[in-house]
Amino acid sequence: MRRSRIVAFVSSILLAAGMALTGATAAQASQQAAATGYVALGDSYSSGVGAGSYISSSGDCKRSTKAYPYLWAAAHAPSTFDFTACSGARTGDVLASQLGPLSASTGLVSISIGGNDAGFSDVMTTCVLQSDSACLSRINTAKAYVDSTLPGQLDSVYSAISSKAPNARVVVLGYPRFYKLGTTCVGLSETKRKAINDAADYLDTATDKVAANHGFAFADVRATFTGHEICSGSSWLHSVNWLNIGESYHPTAAGQSGGYLPVLTSAA
């Protein structure tokens, strides 16, 4: 009899514990299910520079209705959509002015960031206007920055996102390779084009590693842009545009819809 009572007592404790855990799990699942807002953070590759159709109220941030965040929101109708990505943004800008809409009800966050911190604009200016050796030297300086400083900056941004949007799935989008190699192409030398592609790979690898450390998804766009690089004959990237220099080396509308949108959709 005593043994039966002990068994019954232990069983009741286990049952109660199981119910408590089940209740907690259900509550967590319910909270996550309710988190359906979408917040799009990041730099010009996320705001849509180069895609045209800019939202007038976004000013110099140049947020486009043809950018992948806008396209994803139009297709999936999240409960809320906040588009704070901005042209020229660095990690510090994200921390200072883009995280306001994040909350426990945010279910999805997308972000591309790091290129401006690493000196993207200066690298391209140097490579377009100066010699092969100057181009390679500037790229090596950028790579050193990616090794020494950028991971800590990304870590700060990703930690802030996790803190402010604890229920969100976070998708970190990378950068494409710019050039198709091994083909006749007016403009930069093959040496420069290869070095620029290698630099994009270097940045993507570093970003992927930090994103993984935070449990974030890394959405790699290099495969979707393959065959659509500059010099491919079907480019989804602007080359140098002397009439609108800010759009140079940014995705076209086709690059946003065909290169970026599918990888976000797969990862979200």
C-alpha cells in the first residue's frame, strides 16, 4: 500500500510538471505565433538604391517600392511592416536610428549591413579610378578591417536586435559578387574584377559567421546573382553610372526581385 502511494505521489508530481512544461511551451508558441510584424533594417542594398521607384518620404534613405523588403511585405501581408533601411547606413546608424519599430510582436527581421563599414564606396572609387596595385591595396585594407573590427560591430547590432525582438526570426542577407570573370568586358581589368569578387566573398564569410553565432539565418545571394553579374550580358547590377553615381554597383529592380527576394522568402 505504501509503495502504491509513493508511486501515485511521484506520478502526480511528474504529471503536474509535464502539464506546467506543456503550458509554458504552448504559451511560448502562442507568443511566437502572434509575432507577425516585419521590420526591414540595413543599408542601400536593403533600401533599394538602384531599383528606382523611391518613396518620397524616405528622402536620402532612398527606400524603393521595388526593394526586396517592400516586395516581400506586399506578397505576405505581415501584421505590420516597418521599412527603416537607409542608403549609406553603417552598423552605428542601425543602432542609432533603425531599431525603433522592433518589439516582442516582431516576427521577422531582415538586414544587410557591413559593406559601408568596410569602405565599400571607397574601394570601388579606388578600383575604378586608380591602378591595379592601388585597387588591390585598398581591398587588402578593407579585408583587414573585416578581420579586426567588423565582427564586433556586427555583434553589437545583432545583440540589439535579439534584445528588442526576442521572438523574431532574423535573416541576414549578404552581398553578391559583382563581376562575371573570364569574359571580354570594357572597364576594369580582370585583376581588379577578381579582387572585388574575392572581397565580396570575404565579407559574406565574415558576416555569415557572426550571424550563425547569434542563431540568425544567413541568406546568401551569390547563387541567385550567378549569370547576372556585370559583364554577363544580363546584369542585375548597375556598373558605373556617371550620371547617377550613387546607383553604381547596386542591384537593379530585377536584382531585387530575382536576386534578393527569393533568398529572403526561402529563409524567412
